[in-house]
Amino acid sequence: MKNWLLAIRIKTLTAAISPVIIGSVLAYHDGLFKGAIFVIILITAILIQIGANIANDVYDFEKGSDRPDRLGPKRVTQAGLISPRKMKQGMGIVFSLAICCGTFLVNEGGWPIVCIGLASIAAGIAYTGGPYPLGYHGWGDVFVFIFFGLIAVPGTYYLHLGYITKLSIYAGVAMGMLSSALLLVNNIRDIDEDKLSGKKTLAVRIGENASRFQYMVLMLLPLFFPIYFWWIYNKMSLLISLFLFPYSFHLIKKIYLLKGVKLNKLLENTSHFIIMYTLLFSIGLIV
């Protein structure tokens, strides 16, 4: 169980949980919140994220990009803790459970939810698996932005209300940026290792300096979205998210100062930032 918990990568699950919370709270604010739908969406999103993490672990090992000298947290396949065969079996079980949960959501949302669910699972596998692994060709950031932002938030909103709004898309943009920032810390940390492995992430393609600037942009722009929502909804409480500006500047400073294994702590802190942003933004909408 301890090894499977390592494979699941619990600390990364905020990227799956936060968009569901934001989309649901936005739906609640706009007049309709379905508790059962919220729970099922949350479980399905977590399962898809877990399946993608397992796929990433095993396929990175098979492609040789998880080297013994890796700087990131331990990968269970590379460490010999779980065999590739068992990892793939686990991935299949988790994605099957996600499909079972998604069947309930299809009854609510119809064919658009079928397309979103299957595309999410396919992207989770194709990120590091298959003949053209997306993460190895610099597309990882784009797909994280799309699936953890532009799809996750409006998709959640749609399942509650039956339609999407411009504001749900804007909220999706904000969450997609933050999820991309989380991935970016990981890719900056591994930039030298990925070059040796032939893994051409966006960070490898544009270099460390440009990647650090990208992180700064991704960590600052989402803090301006609550201001726009305040202007639309005329709710002063939405400005509570602006208290995160000092913490954002602190993390941006760290991305310029830290290198290598020291970025693991920044990865954890960025995840905490996403949680705090989600909570404050949600409180601002509800109050």
C-alpha cells in the first residue's frame, strides 16, 4: 500500500480537485448546486489524475527518462517497488473505475461528457505513453492547461447547470495557469536530466530563464481574475484572494534562486498555493 501511495502522488491531486471545487462553487453562486454531482465529479477527476500519474510512472521508466540519479520524488517503477506489469494493471483498474463513475455523469450531461471523459483518459495515457508521448514533445503544458483548466472548470459548471458561461471559462483559464505552473516547476527541476534522456519538454525547448519568467506570469495572472469577478458581481469579498500576492512573489523569488533537488519544496509550495487560491476564491464567491 505504501508503494501504491507513492505511485498515486497524493500531493499532485490538488490539480484535479481544485477545478472541480471552483466550477461547483461558481455553479452554487449562480443558482444551482447538485451535491451528488459534485461528489461524483470529484471522485472521477481524482481517479483520472491517479491513472495518469501511474501511467506517467511506468511509461517514463520504459522510455528510460526516469534515471537512477533523478532529482524528483521516488518513482516506484524505476525503484523496482512495483513491476511494470502490475502498474499497468493498476492503471487499467483506476481508469475503469473512472469510466464507471463517469457513466453517472453521462446521464446528466450527455455526449459532451462522454467526449470529455474519454479524451481525459486518452491524454493521461498519451502524456508519456504511446508512439508520440505528448510530454516528450513539449505539449505537456498545453494539455495540462486545457484539461485541468479550460475543460475541468466549465465542464463541472455544465454538469450542475446544463450550460457554460463566459465567467466559468475565465475561471478555467485561471486554474489552468496554476496547474501549468505546478508542472513547470517539475520540468525546470528536471531540465538537465530531460536533455540527457531526449525528453523535449517546453522547459527544455525554451530554456531555464524563459521558463522561470513563464512561471512568474502563471503565478501572477490568476490573481487578477478575482478583480474581474468582483467588477462583474460587485462582491467585495472576492478581493480576499489578493492576500495571496505576497506569497506569490515569495514563490517567484524561489524559482529564480533554487535549482535541482531544492525545487521539490517549491513544487510542494506551489501545490499549497493552488489550494489556498481555490479556498479564498471559493469563499469570496460564497460570502
